[in-house]
Amino acid sequence: AWSPYLMMAISGGLGAYCFGLPLTVRSSFYPILGKYTWGFIGDFIDGWSIVMTVAGVCTSLGLGVLQMNAGMRNLGWISDNASDTSVNLAIIWVITLFATISVVSGLQKGIKILSVTGFSLGCFIMFLVFVMEKSYYQLNLLVQTTGYYLQWCVLQLPFWTDAFGSLKE
């Protein structure tokens, strides 16, 4: 799942630091396209990257809203009689309000406060899970799932080609 991010980071770093280009998506295509990067093709690449970024943010917002709605219903914070559409719209408005306040107040205040708050809440939830559950079990689970991830996802899965499945009887 991290490979698209790594590809953009490596190609952006190559364009920015090896060729001295601005850190834009079109700079990633400079080794392939050369001087055509600064024409219509580069404009199209940058425009397409903006559209895809907005689509990704909207998809993440939509999926997050559905999860928040389901979670609040399971906790009993929202009655089952409430309309899904109205609850989803209210959640979207609240998230958009906080994001707008954060962006308008700037990097030094709003975004910093929002990111520190989000990180602190995440750490607090992790602490609660660790303390309120069996801590020994949590630590065993952490070691086991880390080993499973390294064994299967890092070592076995990237090299799986199903060679034996292609054999004929």
C-alpha cells in the first residue's frame, strides 16, 4: 500500500535534488519527458495530480464519515430513527468547519493545533486500550503481528508468482 507514496517521494526527490527542479509532480517526469515537462504535458500532469488528490481526500472523508456514523450509532450517541443522510451531512459540516478554521488560521496556529490535538487523542486512545485491556496480551499481540507482517507481507508476498499453479497435469 505504501508503494505509490514511495514512488512519488523518490521521483520527486530525484527531480528536486538531482536536477534542481521545483518540488512538483511534473518534476518527477523530467527524466522521461525532458523539456516537454514545462509545456502542455506538464500542465496536464500537475492538473491531473490536483484532481486525483482532491478525489482521494473526498474518498477518505466519505469513508471516514460512514465509519463515524456507524460508530456513533453503535455507541448509542445517535438514535436509530435518525436519517443516515442528515447525520452524514452534519458530520461532514463539522469536519469541514474544523478544517476551514485550521487552514484560515495558518500553519503556525491552526494546522499545528489540529495536528497536535489529533496526535494527542491517538496517543490517549492507545494508552486507554493498553491499560483497559490485558496488557500482557496486547504486548504478545504486537510481537506476533509484527512477526507475521515481516514474514508474510515483506518476505513472502512480494515474491509470490504462483509458479506451481501454472503447471499442467
